[in-house]
Amino acid sequence: MPTGEFSYRTAAEETWRIFRIMAEFVEAIDVLSRIGPAVSIFGSARTHPDNPYYQQTVELSKKLAQANFAVISGGGPGIMEAANKGAAEGGGKSVGLNIWLPTEQEANPYQDISIDFHHFFVRKVMFVKYAVAMVCFPGGFGTMDEFFESMTLIQTEKIRPMPVVLIGRPFWDPLVQWLREDMLERHGNISRPDLDLFTVTDDVDEAVQTIVQAFDRNHSLAGEPGTDQEMCWTPERRVSAEGTLYGVRPHTPGPRRQMAE
């Protein structure tokens, strides 16, 4: 048996925690549901303004804003700052989804729409729910987290297909090679079409064109119904509250607990 003193939350404390989580969802949905089609941009907070990737991010965001897309970033420095700066310079909506961290995150000054989060998982839903595309510049664990989460959601059809563009071949090509040679060919853990779920480029104009053309073909957000007909999909294709599709109930032999629909 474990020894020592432990501090456990009471049921009442946990219940109030749920309400705080709900409040974050409510505030974010209330704000972001009004911004129109958006592109979420990710990349390292450690990228300095003299870095070519910072400058590419400013250029990309400016062109996306001029094409009438809102730009969503994590609200911090580095690539996030460059994304908000470009959107502001392009006259578009510049959105920052800021996160409370044990070591203070410095919010960049280029956000005209700013939302603060305590919970990473709530924030991650908001990056996808109102997006029509995602762009990843070179980054660290957080960038990889967002990239692979988007791959999982698209691969499993929990959200609609949307462009995921990786900018910076020297950074991304070794990862793509590993995905192809190890994850696919050596271990068989993905399928060959999964490697077509994203685009790698060094060209900002190509990235913008990919996003614009995809949106012109399908005017819908990744996590939202695009037409009245889609509101009446079969139950397994119905859109859930957080912006993903319900899907088919897992098949489990024998009795099990059922959660409320």
C-alpha cells in the first residue's frame, strides 16, 4: 500500500472544476463563432524576428488576411507573434489563444481578439473547431502536438478533411522520411494515403493557394456542418458539440456501462 500523506479533491471540488472547464468552452465559442473562416498557425515560440521563418510567417498571415481569412495563433512570441503581426498588417482578424503557464507566457501585442485558457485541451479544440486549414512552421513539442492531433482527427474522419501545410523543408523532410520509411514501410502503422493528408513546401504563395482553393471547393469549417443537409446526417455522421463527428459506437462484447448520449 502507498504510504505518506495524499491530498485528494473532494467531489464538490471536482464538480466546480467541470464548471470552470465549461466556462472556457462557452467564452471561446461565443467569441470564435463570429470570426468567420480562419487558419490556425503553429510554430516555435523561440523563433526570433530576424529568422527567415518568422518573416515567412508574417508574409503568409498578411496574404491570408487579405484573402479574408482570420488568423489564429497561440498568442505568444516567435511564430505566434509573426502570425498575429501579419494578420494585423493585412487588415484581417488577428486572434490569439493564450495559455496560462507556470512560467508566464508573454502575450504578443498584435492580437485584436484575445482569449485566455487554463486548459490546453480546451484551447486545442478551439484551434480546430473554426479552422479551414492549419499551417505549421518549425517548432517544438507543442507544434508537433498540434500537427499530429490534426493528422489523427483527419485520418479517423472525426473532422472534415482540411489542408495541413508544413512550411520549411529542411525541418520537415526528415520527419516525413521517418513517417514513410519507419512508420509506414517498416512497421505498417499507417496507410500510404495518410502521407497525402498534409503538404510540405517552402513557398508561401503555394501554401496560400492550397488553402484558398480548398476553401473555394468546400465552404465549411473543419468542425462545423456546412449545409442544412449536413445538420441532418445519420447519427454516426452528426457533428458533436465540440466540433468533431460522433462516429459509430465502439463494439464491445458483453455488458458495459453506457454513458448518456
